[in-house]
Amino acid sequence: MLNINHLSFSYEENLVIENVSFEVKNGEILGILGLNGAGKSTLLNLVAGFLPLAHGTIQFQYAPLSQQSIAMLETHNYFYPHLTAQEYLHIFIKKEKLVDIQAWAAMLDIPLNQEIENFSTGMKKKLALLSILILDRPVMIFDEPFNGLDLESSFLLKEIILKLKAKGKIILLTSHVLETLTGICDRILWLKRGNVERIFEHDSFGNIEKILKEDWTKLDTLHHLL
Ligand SMILES: Nc1ncnc2c1ncn2[C@@H]1O[C@H](COP(=O)(O)OP(=O)(O)OP(=O)(O)O)[C@@H](O)[C@H]1O
């Protein structure tokens, strides 16, 4: 169980996460949706320990969450351009896992001996994905993981996430595509201006689009503009 309790976070004076609490059970996928700037990445970076936690607590199995229990696929991935994919992956693994890497890389079409500088956006995404899969942590965060992936890779990633769920992993996932979230998540948290506006249970997924649209006020402006 992952327990997020009363998290708040500011970039200088700008409060972007405000008293956020929620929990995710083992083997559960929690989706997080929200408009641009709602605070999704900030929230996930806080949970992953990439941002300093000044207010609130994060517990895993009722103890403070350690960095060794969590892995996160970030929206943007940064690499040393002159490393090969294999050299990069070796940062994350022990030698005995080499065989697994070769099988995974073959499946994901990652050329292990090529320098990352020559990789496309999708290839970099898959390399980052492979690095967090190798880490094999109980809490896994995917921040817009499907962005930049081709159809086959997206299909594979969905299956990978579902298998991780079946293994009991705790999964947090963001996407701007509602169908992506409803197709894979057990519950969906709506983050609005840094606050938990609502958590949708699976049986209410059919209402999400209508409820979100009721919250949007831009359509009148659009009618005036066009
Ligand atoms: N490094 C930063 N320094 C200062 N402000 C930041 C920084 N990163 C994000 N912000 C601000 O924090 C708020 C939340 O940003 P965040 O990236 O968490 O939103 P998001 O929901 O992930 O957005 P998107 O859907 O566009 O990716 C925004 O107002 C943004 O301008």
C-alpha cells in the first residue's frame, strides 16, 4: 500500500500541490488526469523523491517510502548522448541480468550497440522504459508513458503495465488521453490546480468526460473567436 498524506509543494512562492492525499493498493493502477499545469508531474516527482518533500508524508507498506522501492519513467528523458544503449543500461543493472536485457531490447527494437545520440524520440522512451523495468521496483510511476511510442510499442506497454499490476506492483500513470486511462486504470484521480478534485472509481469511468466538460469554460470563448 502506498499512502500519500497531505502533500504540499511550492516552486518559490507558487503553490502547485496543495494538501494532496490518496492511497494506492498493491496491484492497483491509479491514473492521474488534469489539465496542463495542474501539477501532475510535480506530484509524481515528489512521490519519486526527485523534488524535496517539505510538507506531508509518503509511506509504502506503512513505513517511509525509500528511493529503493520506486522507479519512475519521466516525461522527458535525458541521456549522455555518446553512451550506447547497452552502456546506459549497465548503469542500472548487474552483469547477470545481461541476457534479460538482450531479450527485452530485441522485443522493443532497441539497438543496444548504437549511440543514444542517434535514437529517435520513441527509441529513447523505450530505452528509459527498459531501464525502469530492469530496476524492478514495487512502486512504478509512468508520467505520460505512451507519448512518442508507435502503435505496436503502445500496445506492448499497455500489456507490460497490466503484467506489472498482476505481479502486485503499485502503479501511478498519467495520460492526456482519457481512453488510455480508462482502458488500463482501476481508479482515476482528477487533479485540478494542485488539488484532488475527485477520485473516480471504475464504475464511474463512463461519466468522466461529461463531468470534465462541465468544468471547462473555454467553449463559449471559442464560439466567439471562430
Ligand atoms: N521547475 C519549475 N519551476 C517553477 N515552476 C514550475 C516548474 N515546473 C513546473 N512548474 C509550475 O508548476 C505548475 C505545475 O506544473 P506541472 O508540470 O507539474 O503540471 P502538469 O500537470 O504535469 O502539466 P502538463 O500536463 O502540461 O505536463 C505549473 O504552473 C508550472 O508552471
